Amino acid sequence: MNSVENKADTFLRMIRRAQRGHLKVYLGYAAGVGKTYQMLLEGRRLKEEGIDVVVGLVETHGRIETERLLKGLEARQPQ
């Protein structure tokens, strides 16, 4: 396989991966270990990279740092 074909195949694989959604589950042993905080940090990083991020539901439990991370992220209104 020549270099041009190899680059084309690599590009096609990258496009296919980009079209698929990804699910990431954050697990923690107890409340307050940083699951929501880490998820919001990741959401902000993805948004900075140009990826569309929407917060479906978040419970801040009154934590100011968690509330700050929500600013600038699109969030769905609870129904």
C-alpha cells in the first residue's frame, strides 16, 4: 500500500470515529469525590476544542466551584 492510500484510509477511519457518539461513565465510591466536577471539566475542555457539549442534568449540591464550571455550557431545562 502506498503512502497516499495509507493516508486516505487513516482519514476515512478518523471520519467514521468522529461520527460515532461516545459514552463515558464517571464512578466514585462516595458523594463529594468529584464525579460531577470532573465531568464538567471534561465538558469545558471538549467545548474549547470545538465539540458541541450540552449538559442534560446536573446537581451542584450548592458547591460553588461546580456551579462555576457550568457557566458557559449549554444546559437543557428539566421537563
